[in-house]
Amino acid sequence: MADAPVLAALSVETWLNTYIRAGLGPVMAEYVLREFSPEAMAQAISAEQITVAQGDGGITGYARARHDQAAPGGGCVKTRPYLRV
């Protein structure tokens, strides 16, 4: 759980850099802060498999995988990679 704030910050940075091109409104800001809060990340850590990439300066990325849900394509695992490059 100690990594939750770091994973939350990395998630916010990755999400904003990926999806926000023309400005950020209140609805999207509230979504990002809710979905990627340290509390939400702590809950994800306890409920999912989190694989963390570590660099010399700290965490550089992570992938989330859930094994308790069927994947839409069948026979595969849904993952969400969050990488800082």
C-alpha cells in the first residue's frame, strides 16, 4: 500500500497526457481525481495483480490485471499498462 500515492500520481500524469488535448473541464478533472486517488489505488492494489516497473529514480510504470473477470475476447486477461517514457 505504500506505493499507492506514487501509482496514483503516475496514473494521473499518464491519463492526462494521453487523453487531454484541448483542455480539461470539471467533469474530467473530477473523474481523474476520483479514479486515480491514492485511496482508489490502494483498493486496486488489494483487489488486483499489480506489476510495477522500477527505474533508478523510482517507479516508472505499472500494469493492472484482474483474474476474477472474464475478458471480452475470452481466454485472455484484461490489462491496463501505465508507463512513463
